[in-house]
Amino acid sequence: MKAIVSVIMGSTSDLPVMKKATDFLNEMKVPFEVNALSAHRTPEAVEKFSKGAKERGIKIIIAAAGMAAHLPGVIAASTTLPVIGVPINSTLDGMDALLAIVQMPPGIPVATVGVNASLNAAILAVEMLSLSDAELCERLSAYKENLKKKIEKANEELKGLEYEYKTN
């Protein structure tokens, strides 16, 4: 089995946030790898990773970073693969990371999800992959149908709430 998604984080302290992404990729049966690389502490390793990812069979990179959050952009600068950035809430409620990731110069795009939203990054990666994988598309459709059913069930449960002035 060869990884087709690479999950990269600037530090292993990001792992609790990124677990939602790795759990979802695993649930969807998408082969993935997980690594810690730092745009500032290991820039040569980041460049080597980025330049070799496509050749190794990687199709999408999910890159998480907090604070200055240069990792997703540095990766995107060295590859033509899609990069999905996950801003990590480490300081300033994650706004510094969000702005660092989303404000990329023309020609170096990084798709960016919300602060700590690694699950959405993984879902976006699976949506991209499912364009050319019918079985994966079926698994994703079932997942989304289950989301719908959870809301419908929650709405039914809300009907049981009793208040003097509740009208439904």
C-alpha cells in the first residue's frame, strides 16, 4: 500500500488537532502518511519532501501549522500538487496562522480550511480523490448521508424538549 495523501505538521504538538484528519482518511480507506516537518527548523527537508512527493505517488498534501504558519505555503511553492492548509490555534486564537496560510501570493495557492478544522481538510482531500475513484465516492456519499441522518435525528429529539412557551 502506497500513501496518496500526506499529512504534514510543523510539530507533533499539532497531532491532537490532526487526529480528526487521520481518523477520517483511515475511515475512508485512503492510504496516507504522517510526518512532522518545519518550514523554519528543517527547511531543506521540507523542500526535499515537496519536490519528491508527486514522484512517490502522493496526490494531495494536508499541511498544518500554527503561529507564523509558513509550512503549507513553503510546501506549495515546491510542488504542483494540491496543498490544503490547516491553521492551528496556538496563539491569537489561530488568526495569525489562518492569515499566514490563506494570504498566498498569486501562483502559489493553498486551499485553506478553518482554524483546527483538520476534518474538513481530510474531507476536501477525499472529495478531490473521489473524482477519479468510484468506490471512494460511494464511501464519501455514505458518510455525508450519515451526517444528514444525524441532523434529522437531532431535530426529532428537539421535539421532546418541553418549555412553557415552546411552540413546536
